[in-house]
Amino acid sequence: MARINSHYRKLMAGYLFPEIGRRVSRFQRQNPGKKIHRLGIGNTTEPLTPAVLAGLREGVDRLSKAETYTGYGDEQGDEDLRLALTRFYASRGISLDPGEVFISDGAKSDAANIQSIFSADSQVAVQDPAYPVYVDTNVIAGRSGAYDAASGNFPGFVYMACTRENNFVPEPPAGEVDLIYLCSPNNPTGAVATHRELKRFVDYARERRAVLIFDAAYAEFISDPGLPRSIYEVDGAKECAIEINSFSKTAGFTGVRLGFTVVPKALVVAGSEPEEVHRLWLRRQTTFFNGASNIAQRGGLAALSREGLEECARLVGYYMENARIISEGIASAGLAFYGGVNAPYLWVKTPGEMPSWDFFDKLLEEAQVVGTPGSGFGPSGEGYIRLSAFGHRGDIEEAVESIRTNLKL
Ligand SMILES: *Cc1c(COP(=O)(O)O)cnc(C)c1O
């Protein structure tokens, strides 16, 4: 008798974005003439850059001739690309062995799958609010109880509250936990952890043999040279941290699909043999995954070339100029917000302690602007709304203008 994995029934997923969709459709039906401005979604909008396109085309061309055709590649990823990534890290003062880099079809898959190499009874800590993948995949793996609507929590997880008081970067948990998910620059709050703040987590993890799962998908959006763009900028992190990254936001690969994860050979957990955690991730990937697209990997290699890096920096600069425009506009409209400086997200405080969904409706009805209710990312997101800087410049300007002229505060 087959039965489903009933942990799936605990999920709250599929609630946030469908509910936004329903409210926007209803508004559009009732106000057919009005133009809706979307600042809600973390999806890239600008075209791929010339060097990257040339790399992708080269990847396609290589498939057209028997001499250069390739089928399955190395499951861990094309060696040239892994070498290019180690050079990229080396340019930041971090030395990695190409064997420590695993290429994937995106950071989301890796962020979802990484928990599977750790014990089923691991105690998990997440930032609150958080990118939903960390929570949901651990719910599916059975590491939580049933969702508690009153608190907005899954019992069993440790929620590290990110609030105004701690500048949206939490302290390590007071008690004992095994896996800690960190995302910096943060989606949704736009906060970036300092070196000192990350060091506290590294110290905690080394003392307690915990593992940090560090999502650096927005690292390239950091412009402040004093802020860390990799967890490995902190001494000792190779013993306790896995870093997950992506070409999605930096190179516009949201639809192309390419990511990578670093599992250092020095990483140890309680009772593990030397390099065993690294070997387990290799085993996991070679068992469940047949490698990233060879075309996408050629594109990734091009994105790491000198021209590619310059072009991607300009692409990031474009979105960060959007962030600046949104920041300036909403500040002049009288809204308080955080982030938007070293991250493409703005974490906007709702006026007068208004609940996130009420402010979502107000913003939609008065200014026809769609944000993402902060409460959808965790209980500490209540009282905030996330605005995204991904969008065409003209659309961003129109949205900001509409907030300035139409939102009644
Ligand atoms: C967008 C995003 C990613 C990237 O996921 P991909 O699967 O590589 O597209 C990873 N982490 C966070 C927090 C993100 O917002």
C-alpha cells in the first residue's frame, strides 16, 4: 500500500504568491483601466550580456559537430568552469581546490538538497524572515512538527528573528542547533552581515560542530568593500560552512539555470571521517543529478571571463540604480525602509504597525504597486513589505512616481 510523504501536507508553500496573484487579479477586474506596477518578484528582467551570449552560442555550436560534441559531462561540473570559479574566489583571497566546487542547475536545488546529507534528526535554525526553501525542504524531510498558525512557526525549528533592533542580522542561537541557514545579502530584508557578525556564527559552528549553509546568491550586489562576499572570508569557515551561489541574479541566468556549491574538504561534523561530508555531497549529486547543461556551463565560463565579469557588474549596477531610485522615491513619500544599498531588495516598514497584507492592499489600491508581504517569509516579517529592484527602468520609475503621488500616508 503506497502512501505519500505526509510531511508535504504540513507545508504552507503555495500560499504567498498565489494569494498575491488572486488579489492582483481581483483588483484588475474591478479596475480594468488601471496599470499595475510590479515590484514584488525577485526575477531578472534585463537581457544577457554580449560575452555571455557568445559563450552560450559557442556552447550550442560545439554540439553541432561530432568533433566537439559532448553528451553527459562530469556530474560535478565542467572542470574549466570549476577552475574559473576557483580563480574567481582566489581573486577575493580565498583559496579553493576545484574538487571542492560542485556545479548545479541553480542555487535553489542545492539549497533544497543539501539537508539530505545530514542526519534526519538534525536541529535546524533559520533566519526569520527567510527565503522559503530552507524551511520547506526541512519540513518535507520531517525535521519539524505541524505548522502552528497562531505563532506562524513550525515547531522544531529554531527561528532567529531578524528585526530592526539587530539590523536584521541575528545572533547565533542560544541553544544547541546542528544546521544553520544564513543568507547574506539577505532575501527578503536586503541586510548584509558584517565580518564580525559572520565570525560569531563561524565560532558557534566550530565550537558545537554545527554546519552553516551560507546562501551567497546576492554577493555580487555588495558595493561596500568592507562587507564579506563569501563566508570563507572568515577564518575557520572551511571547517564548518557550505556556500551556495548562483549565476541567476548576477548574470541574468534565472532562465538559463546555473549555480554552484562549495563543500570544503576540511568540513567536519560530529563523528565524520576526514573529507566525508565532501564525499557525501559528491555521492548525493552523482546519484540524483546528471550534471548541469553543457550550454549553460559555457555561458557561465564566459560570465567569469574578464569581459563577462565587467558586463555582469554593469548588469548588477543597473538593478542597484533601480534600488536607488526606489529608495529615494519611497523615502520622499515618507516610508521607512531598510536594505536596497548592497542588495536588490528593500524591506519597507508598513506605516503605523499596519499588518503586511493590509499594506499590500493599500499599496495596490492607492498606487497600483505590487509588493510582497513580509509575513509570507516568516513571522518576524509581519509589519513589512518587500520591494524588489528587478525590473525595467521605465517601469520602476512609473511605480515610484505612483507611490509618491498616490499613496496616502
Ligand atoms: C534567487 C535566489 C537564489 C537563486 O536560485 P537559482 O535556483 O540559482 O535561480 C538562491 N537563493 C536566494 C535567496 C535567492 O533569492
